[in-house]
Amino acid sequence: MASKELKKFTREEVEKHNTEDSLWIIIDGRVFDVTRFQKLHPGGPTVFFDEGIPGGDATEAFFGLHRYDVLEKPQYQRLQIGVIEGEEPVVQSSHIPGKVSKVPYGEPSWLSDGYHNPYYKESHRKLQKAVRQFVDEYIYPDAQERELDGKRPSQSVLDKMAEHELHAMRLGPGKHLQGRTLFGGIVKPEEFDYFHELVITQELARCGARGYGDGLLGGCVIGLPPVLNFGSPELKARIVPEVLSGKKFICLAVSEAFAGSDVFGLQTTATKTEDGKHWIVTGTKKWITNGVFADYFTVGCRTDDGFTVILVERQEGVTTKPIKTSYSPTAGTAYIVFDKVKVPVENTLGQEGGGIFVMLSNFNHERWVMCCASARSQRAIVEECMKWVNQRKAFGKPLHSLAVIRNKLAGMIQRSESVQNWLENITYQMCNMSYKEQAQKLAGPIAFLKSYSTHSAQITAQDAVQIFGGRGITQSGMGRFIEHYQRTVAFDALLGGAEDVLSDLGVRQAMRSMPKDTKL
């Protein structure tokens, strides 16, 4: 609240100010003079004279209509003239930097008091605490502003992330971490595992802004690994440092208007010049995350040998146009045209014609990252709904007194917990398998998990809207995070492979592993 000196009043003193000419109210032990403000109130002045509010306690009525952050806005802080003597505020801001939620199921169980977990070590806990503080202090406020104005994440935030090597850590364990100081030395590069990456991804997802989440260099997470794993030493030495420093941006450009999940249906072509020193890349790409502001494009192309992946740098012949989608332009979703773009053959990633192996090696990690974010986003919706049903009254009773509401909450919690626990099991397998083993054994399970997670998320979004009612489809106020979630949740169901395609992939992989001698 404001730093001005606040007077102390008794409730009896406040009760005397109950007319239009002198109107005071109490909210959570704080005294507000709303005499002048009553006619400026968006809901009109009559709301102040309902249910015995004038000169009385408006706490329940306030939190039935407003989020706590309304009290933190300067224009409303100026209305506070004092506090009630002998009383302390009970309600706290939900965005105290670093705060761990006490709401049941509002956090993964390993962060909840009294619960045990075999996967997380002390370095995971230290990293979680540090990243949460960072996200709440730097990323959350920037996310809320950029989600509204549609601009890409602020460079100052990207620079701050680079200072802590967050861009590098988001790519997972690997040689690219060697020699780096990870978040002030909380975890050593050789100790960094997929659970550390899971922690980072889930903390970033808490920003509650889906478009911003992808804009926060989501393109780097999926576009740079092919360069790291298949680029020449010279190419990596030139590209990787400037991308991981947040100074240059990269995206993965595979999807096309006629080829989404069907990678082999690509129509973008790359043909060699007569001297064999360059590729000529021609074609279009669509729905490319971060493409609007990317400097580099990891492009899937049809070549004489089949399917090849090539790193294309922004230059003459490369044009990008923003695509309006259900979420914010801050993601930089783009339509890209490559018009006879000349690219050195040294920019080929992997073998010519071996692009499918480059992409397949990337898909598992991409889908796993999306599962991490989806699991945490669902939990945030559970927390929003738990808070709402506890403070909202309907038919004269708290909303949670209705069996139909409790049934919806039960489904939300069950789905959230099952997704997180399945995710942690797969993450444990990743930590104990070589990259080759992961590709052989986990492609199906990860595909299943992503399909299940994103389908669960859509059911949770639908139920959350029903719980919040009209507020669940309103872009401001009590239900703004619910509205945003239900509007953008379908992205995860499509990006990285559509649900139906991934479910089928999981079954097909399982059938290939069926023992030949097994019969009913």
C-alpha cells in the first residue's frame, strides 16, 4: 500500500460516514474515503449503497467483484485514509515475488509442505526458488504489459535472462552449458538435468500470458537445437553465442499451409547452384512462432535427396508477415516467404536428405517442453478456481457448497495431478537414458502424454469458464486469466503435433514393439 502516514480509526468512527456527502468503507481492515470516487466507479455509485456497505465492511462484496491487485493500483491506493485500530489485513497479494501458494493443489506436491518426492534434489529446490523470484519480479509484469500491447518481450528482460544463462538452460542438459555459470552457480553445468529444465519451464509458465510465453524465445527452444546438434563447428561458433545472449533470434520454420503434421508434404524447395556452393530456397511457411522478429530460420526443405534442414539467415528474399491468431502478437507468429534465397551449403544441418532425423531428434524434446508448460498452466487454473469458489457466494452460500462445482474441481485436480506425475516419470526416464535410447523408447510415451495433457487442459478450461460464469469470458477483472486460458489453450493441442496425430503415433510405436510370439 501507499507509504503515506495512515490514521487509525475505530469501526464506530467509520460507521458515521455513511452518506453520499461523506462515504467511507472498510476493505480488509483498511479504511477508504470514496466520497468523490463513488460517481467515478465503473459500476456506478449505487454499488456503495447495497447490502449495508456505507460506513461498513465491504470486504466480502469487494472480493466478490474484484481481484486483490485493484487495491494495489495507485489511483485506488490514494483513496485509503487509514486502517482499523487493532486489526491487521488478512488478504495478501497473490503476486508476492517468490511466494509459494498455500492453496491446495496450487503447487506441484514436491513444493507443498509435508510432501515427499524422489526426483528433486537440493539443487532443484534452490533453482526453483531463484527462478520463481526472477519470474515474479521481472517476467510477470512484462508479460502482462506485452500481452496487451502485442510487442515482443522487452529486450531488458531477455538480457536479464541471459545474465543468468536461462536461455541456455531452456535447451536442456548438454555440452552447450559447459563453462557457463548457471543462475549464479546454483547448479553446475555437469549436474544440470531434465528436472532442472522442467523447473524452469514450469516457473516461466506461471506468467499467465500464453502469447508472451511463446514470444519469450520459444523459437530458440525449438529452432536452435538442430544447429547445436547438427551444425558445423564454424556455424555453431557464429550463431549459438549471439542467440543464447538474447541478441539475435531464431525460429523453427517447418509448417506450411498444406503441410502441418505431414512433414513429408512440404513444398518449400532447396536446389543447388551449378557450382554446388549454395542452396536456392523457395517457398512459404505458416504459423511460425517468433518468425516476425527472427534473424535466423531453421527451415525444412524438399531437396533432390528428400528432406533437408537448412539454416537461413534473414536477408534479401526473406519476408515475414504477422498472422493474427487467438493469442497476442507478442508471440511473433508469422507467414514467411522465401523468394529464391541464396544460402551457403555450409548452413546445411545434418546430412543432405537426412532432415527427418534432424527433426525427429528435436520433436521429443519440443513435445516434452510443452507438456511441462501445460501441466503447470492447468495447475494455475485449478488455483484460480479454488480461490474463486471459496470467496464467491451464490444462492446465499459459498460456491463450493454446490455439488456440481465440487465435481468440476475434482476433475480438474485429478487431471492436473495425473499429468504432473506422468510427466515426472517420463522426465526420470530421460535423465537415465542416452539420447539414442530416448528416441527409441520415449517417442510414443511423450506423444501420448502431450495428447493427454492438452486434451485434459481443454476440458479444464471449459469447466473453469462454467465455474466463473460471465467473468470467465471477460478479458478483465476476476476471470481474466480464465478467459485468456480458454481462448489460448488450443495452441498446445496443435503445436508440436496435433492431439489425434500424436495419439496415433503412440499406438503405432507400441504395435511395432509387440512380441511376435504373443497371442490370446
